[in-house]
Amino acid sequence: MSPTQTTLVQVLPLAKDLDEDKVTPGVLGFIVFAVIGAAVWMLMKSMNKHMKRVDFEEQPAQEQPAPGDAPEKTGADDDAPAETAASAPPKRTG
């Protein structure tokens, strides 16, 4: 007998012990699950490597004047609005 036939003779009686009404994922289900697990593991390694490359330094918050304090005005700023361009949100075009 060949090794394949010997294996089948030994394994087939074990398969008869299983309930024929029960559905199991089998070897294909295991292989698919293992491939998905390996893909997630590789993606996590790649993400970790990319996150280590990120060089982020938060800029310190700029001090805002207290609400009761009025900004000092010069003679040239008399016609300018009270809100400065630095504190106003940028205008969107388009």
C-alpha cells in the first residue's frame, strides 16, 4: 500500500465518528484564518515602523490677551477693524 492509502485507511474511520449534520470549517477555513492573521500581523509591523518615523513636535500655544485687555492702537490702525488678521480665521476661496 502507498502512504496515501495507508493514511486514508486510518483517517476515514475517524471521519465517520463525526456528526454528518454538523458543518465545520475544515482545513480551508483554518488556512484562510491563518492567512488573515498573518496579513494583520504584517500590517501592524509596517504601521509600527511608519509610526516610529513620524517626528512630531507640538508648537506651544500662543498667549492670547485677556478678554478685558484692549490691544494698543497706533494712529495708522484707526481705520482697521478691531480683529487682527492673525486672530481671524483664514478666508476660503473657491
